[in-house]
Amino acid sequence: MTDRTSVEPVAASEIDGFDHECDVLVVGFGCAGAAAAYEAAAAGADVLVLERASGPGGSSAQSGGELYLGGGTEIQKACGFDDTPDAMYAYLEAALGPNADTAKLRLYCDESTEHFEWFRARGVPFNPTLYESPVWMPMTDDGLMWLGENSWPYNTLAEPAPRGHRPAAPGFAGALLMERLAAAATEAGAVAHADTQAANLVMDGGRVAGVVARKYGQTVTYRARKAVVITSGGFVDNEEMLADHAPILLGHGKVSDGLDDGSGIRMATAAGAAVRRMSVVEIALTALPAMVNRGMLVDGLGRRFINEDVYPGHYSVHAVKHQPGPYWTIIDEEGFESVPEGDRWGLRPAHVAETLAELEQELGMPAGSLEATVETYNRHAEKGEDPYFHKDPKWLRPLKPPFAAIDPRAGFFDAGGGKGTGAAGFTLGGLHTTVDGAVLNNSGAAVPGLYAAGRASSGMHGEGYISGTSLGDGTFFGRRAGRAAARKENE
Amino acid sequence: MTDRTSVEPVAASEIDGFDHECDVLVVGFGCAGAAAAYEAAAAGADVLVLERASGPGGSSAQSGGELYLGGGTEIQKACGFDDTPDAMYAYLEAALGPNADTAKLRLYCDESTEHFEWFRARGVPFNPTLYESPVWMPMTDDGLMWLGENSWPYNTLAEPAPRGHRPAAPGFAGALLMERLAAAATEAGAVAHADTQAANLVMDGGRVAGVVARKYGQTVTYRARKAVVITSGGFVDNEEMLADHAPILLGHGKVSDGLDDGSGIRMATAAGAAVRRMSVVEIALTALPAMVNRGMLVDGLGRRFINEDVYPGHYSVHAVKHQPGPYWTIIDEEGFESVPEGDRWGLRPAHVAETLAELEQELGMPAGSLEATVETYNRHAEKGEDPYFHKDPKWLRPLKPPFAAIDPRAGFFDAGGGKGTGAAGFTLGGLHTTVDGAVLNNSGAAVPGLYAAGRASSGMHGEGYISGTSLGDGTFFGRRAGRAAARKENE
């Protein structure tokens, strides 16, 4: 039927002597794997970490490195913000919702300052400075950024505070983060086996007892005396799994290191583990907050559909999930010119016109559609209002000719070359876990000896996403899974 | 962790003598189960059917009874339509998409006339008359109805033909359909055990060998010498499964007999079966085609969002999935009065106003929003055009005062009492099956001895739905599963 590799479990009795043994076997050396391995090793367990690539890092190392943390961290205080766990919870419950995992979220918010200090103790540096402007990712090494907290309706639910914590590196900070976390795991005693891909779980009766892996085409077997922790990432790189569970991402770009093939999810479900929310995704559209806030984001029918000052993943997901494409950043000359050169990320107006009638025709929109949208927008903006979507008045200004439209398909820094969809994403669904990372079966009971964290699991997320909540919950629940896996009762 | 009943598989070796034995054990006696049982019995197999309720029927018997069939059935011909399997395929690929299962769909369309004759041979009567008007379900006994085939963009893809085939009963025809199908299965030799709920699959090595069931609180064991066919329906009645897989349906009404608890999906996944598209749902909004076609359907911001003459499930799903609520049918007096009394289904305008400014204020929409929507609609309708959504010109007419708004929350025939959400649905995702109903595991291989059909499986559907495709693919692939289960190689 398909050429999928077998992920079916292997009985321990079929294995004639394991090649390697340990207490806790971690599958995947991204942020969740590093956090789990560190805690398990720090708790005294003998820890092995399998990584399919030639070194640690995974998709985490290629990410922006944002960590969604708050509740009153030292960095927040240094930047002048009084945050609380409750305010953080109120924002995330809404922004990761509907249907965020409130049990996980509550713990995550209540223990967020401790988690922040854990990063610092592992050598992850953060500068006590705020990047104030809305952006996908600052190109500076500022330690704090806004991630939609100050946008409607979230600013009506709790006192807004910026919670995007960034390791002190300009631009992409994931490499620095992972360098420190991998080093911490290693220093704590965890041993990594690179170029080693876990393929099947080993079952001893109903208990997970190890893994069958492949290294350079050879089979290598691992016995885990206490537990296996799956932290092998999501499944955006597996086209069949996307078609089965998250088809909205088919055809779009992939935010991953190319190895998020869902193999950990598959081998665990083959052994009876349950999954949840496999259809939930995060999507990033090539549309810059600095531009859409000053102008607007419209769909293929020339309609606005959201307050553009939300976390940019929110307008991206809203566009791709709910609106007919293509999507366009519409901005006027005054707005475009006011965006600092360094914040333009190579975006240029591909379409410029003196009138909206010309522009909408050029973009293939119905006659009068973009005209009506801008007329309505301008009429309310004159009064500093946005009764449809409640964009912050500071961004509201009537747009004047000449007008421009920017096509997301060009890509940031021309990376899309006009060929892509202008959108890229990753998956958020996965194994059904407790707050301690125990993987549940389809009867709601824990699968003995099996833990998971990171994007191989369904984390705090309901149907929404905010930057830093994947590295955030991957490390936070990775740590909990590592500690739980190392516990004596797993012997 | 949860109070879910265990659905974990039971080893055959743990069962000390089975209470019952058969060749093919069918779990669930709705339309898919009846079709599977009939074919397996007709092929000479010894067939038992387990039904949790006290008699056959399931959700199928409580449905409208529509069967999506075409390609040139006798009823279509009698009504003057020349349909082809290719035209049927073109419509369904688009209307059940994106990402319809093209392999299943191709077979379904190519063999649709044969499938129609199979129903007639089982004693299901169809009248050779067409109900022409758009409607959720005719209250007449006409045998044929339109299901969106003549709406844009579908009418540009293939020659439209009505394909909603209705057993000859006024209104809900599911009971008649199931009476005939259950009788056919019984006459072919299948024996039903009622009040018997399958709880766990019995595994003999890697092979499904039976079921552990409960009847009046007692455990009853069944051995299936050839195969188990799961046709136990979807999971709209299981709140935990909805939260895990299809949270969009949480809080809405349920289109089911109350027993679509996903137990068949759960017991199969516990035994290693794969699922797909668990998040896909069908939703019906209390908004009548006869009214929205004459007026419009708008969202909570007073915006139209679709051509209202599509299959009504399409505008319903589009509203609930993609638009902010609440949703409103907007119609003028002339339009409302032109709807025949019998087609009004008890809907009354709860809000009437001489001006749209009054109406939009009463409905809590932004000032000017509904005014702008109707102004745009009217301006284009004058010219017989709908450049945004392409509603058929026959429905386009400028709306004039007085205007009315109808709230779906009232429910048809006041059944909602203003308390519900105005929407009800069911699930379309389920076990991953081949065109012969073989259930696949997470490695893409068939689970020996396990078949599934109907809403316990993922059928032809991508992300869309059309009335009659659930009874349609449930019976069509139920028949194929029954035949495959009875084959000699399963011995």
C-alpha cells in the first residue's frame, strides 16, 4: 500500500543481546531532548541520547531561539515590566487557544521564572534590553520582545507585558541556545550517539524497554532500563503524515531542519500510544509586522480580516486557514518609507499604483473591493478607530496614494523567488502526554516506560501558537519528562 | 489520568473458550455494518453483527437517508439528466476536497450506478421525480435532489446533475433505508446480537481474532475465524475525543443517535491501527437555503463570505470554521414572503428593521458594516453579478426595506429555543483503510483480520462533505469490506 518504513514495535524477546544499555534513552537531541537528558542525568540516571543527524541541535538550533517566559523574570524587571504568572496564563490561554491545555499551561506559567533561571544557570545569556517594535525576529541581540501581548483582545484580558525572551545573539539565536543546552546535558553525564535513527520501540510485555535504531545502514539495539523519552520533533517533513493529519501544510514551506519526519510519533502510536491535535499547525507568512501594521493585510478578495498588530503567526495562520488567497500587504508610500531599511527584510513593492482601482485590477481582485476596504479603513482611521478588528490606534492613519502591494511569494530577502506560497509552517500535534511527559494510550492510561516532550507531543497548545512556546514547552516539559523517566519507580 | 474505559487489545490466549464464533464479525449495525454483513453473508460467510443499541439502525436510521449516487442512474435518466462517472468525480473531488481520497472516489463514481441498483435490489424504493428547489432535505418523497452541483465553482468543472438520491419517504428517509438494509443482511444469513457493545479487540499474535464485548454488564467473547469489520460510527458523542481531535465541534449540537462514541476507532488504534483526518467534520447551520439564496448569509461582522447557493453544509462549515460568529440570515420582506410556507421550517425573523443601520446595531455589528455589505451586493445584483462569490444570477436581486435577520440559534421549528449554537455536526475522520476496507497500521501495512467502513473510517472525504456521501461511502465501502472479510485468504 505504501512504502513507509515499518515502525511496528519489536518484542524484547526477539533481541539477542542489546548493543547498548542505559537507564534513560532519549530519542532526539533538540531542545526537548537536551532538557530531558540534562535532568535525567542530573538525577543520577545513566542517559543515552540518540540523534539522527551528525550532531545535536535539530530544528531548535535553526530557530530564532525565542523562549516564551514571564511571570516576572529578571529580564522583564530590568526592562521595567511587572509581570505575573496569572497575566501570562491569561494571555497564553487565549492566544494558544481555543482549547489550550490548561493543566500544562498553569504549571508552565507558575514555574516560568524558575525555568528562566534554569536557562541562565545552563549558560544561556540574555540581555536586559527590550526590542520595542513589532517584528518576526529582531536582528539585534536584545533580550526581550513583544509577541502580541499588547494587541486586542489580549490587552483586555490581562496587563500586557513582553515575554519573548531571546538568547543574546543577533537574529537567529537557536544555535546559541542549543550549544549551551547540549553542553549542559553532556556535562551532566548524558552520552550522545549521533547518526543514529530510532526506528522501533522495543516492548517487554506491555512495557517500553528500548529502541531498535539504524546507524549507517546497520541495526543497533538499545535497552532502556527505566524509560524511553521521545523528543524527535514533529512531522512537517513527512508528506504522508501531512496528508493524513495536517493537509493544510501541503505545498507550503517547512520550518524545520528537514528531519521532522514524525518517526517518533509513528513508532509510539504503533506501540499503542494516543495522539491528539494532529491537525494543529503554526504558519508564518512572508508579511512583515512593521509593514502590515502601518498598512493592512488583505486576502484575495481585497478584504482585511484581522487586527494586523497581533502576533504575526496569528495573522499568518488566520490567512492561510481561513481566507481565500493570495494574500497581500497593502501599504502607502508614506508608510513604506517610514519602515527603517533594516526592518524591511528585502521586501519591495512589486505592484505600485496611484489608484486603488488600478491596484485591485492588477492584483486580480473584484472591482471596487480594495477600494471599499481602504475607504472603510480610512474613514475609521480618521477617528483613530478600527471597529472591525481593533488594531491599536497608534497604527491607524488614513492611507494615501501612491499605494503598493507586496506579494508574500517573493519571500524575505527574495528567498521565495516568487515560486513558493509565501507561507511556511510546522506541526504542533503529537503524542498525548501528562504534565510529567508520560505518554498515554488510547484508554487514557500511561504506557509504562514511555515519555515524550517537544513537538513529538501535543503540548500546551490548543489551536493557536505564539513564538517561543515550542522551545518553551519543549524544554519545560522535556525537563519534567527527564526527571520522571529517571525516577526509581521506573526501575 | 482519565476515566476512559479500557480499549486495549486482549490476547486470544487469555480467553478460556469463546462464547460465540463466526467467520466475519461486524461491529455496529448501521448502514456500513448492514452492507458489510449482507455481502459477507451473501459470499457464504457465517456472519454475526454486534449492535450496542437494542436494534439495528444506528445514526443512519435517524438520518435524512440521502445517498449520493450518479453517473447515470435510472432515476437521473427518468428525470432527464445525462450524468457520467467523470462528471460525478469532478464534482466530488472538488466538493469533498481539498485532498479527497481519489482512489476511493474513483471507484465510488465508476461503480455508482451498480451501487444504486444494489439498493433497489435490496428493496429500497426511489421515486423518479426531482425536488428542484435548494433545501436541506425535502419534506416530500421525491427521489432526486440537488446537492450543490449547480453552484459555482463546481458548475464550471463539470456538467451539473442532481445526485442526491432519496428513498421514497417524506422527509427523513433513513429509517426506511435501514429497515431494508437490515432486513437484507438478515435474509442473507447474518445474525444480529443486540444490546452488545464491543469493547476490545482480541489479538492472536499480530492478527485480529475476535472481540470482547459487554451485554447487560456481562462480558461476552466472540471469535472471528476470518475477520472483524468495524462499522461502529464516528466520535461526535465522545467529548474527550472531540477535544483531542476535532475541538471545533465542542459545544455544538450532535448529528448522531447518541452512540457515536468512537469506541471502534479507539479499540482499533489501541491494537495498532492508524487513523487519518480526525479533525475533519461536517456541520449544519440552522440557515435555510431557500432563505439565504434569496437574501444572504453574513457573519458577526456583517460580511458575506460565500455564494449562498452552494450545498448548505458548505456554507455551514465555512461559517463555523472560518468566520467570526454569530451568523445571520439576512433577507428582505419580499424575499421572505416568496419562500413557500412549507419551506420555512419554522424560521421567523426575530429582528426586523426599516434600515440596515438599525438592523446592524440591533445585531451588534460594527456601524456601517451590514450597510456596506448590502450596498455592494445590491450594486452588483442590479447587473445580475456577484463578483465576490458568484451566486447564480437567478438568486440575485437588490434587497429592499424592510429587512429581517434570522438567528440560527432559534433552531428549525424552534427546536433550539435560542439556547444552542445554531450548529450541529458529526465527525468524518477515522481508521485508515484501503479501498477494500483493510485497516492499515502506522507502517502502512494491513492489520491482519481487521476491516472498517463508514464513519469509523476515513472515507472518500478530504476536508469537505456533501449530503449522501456518508451513507454513500459507508454502504459502498462497507460492501467491499464485507466481501474482502469473507475471502478465503482470511482463513
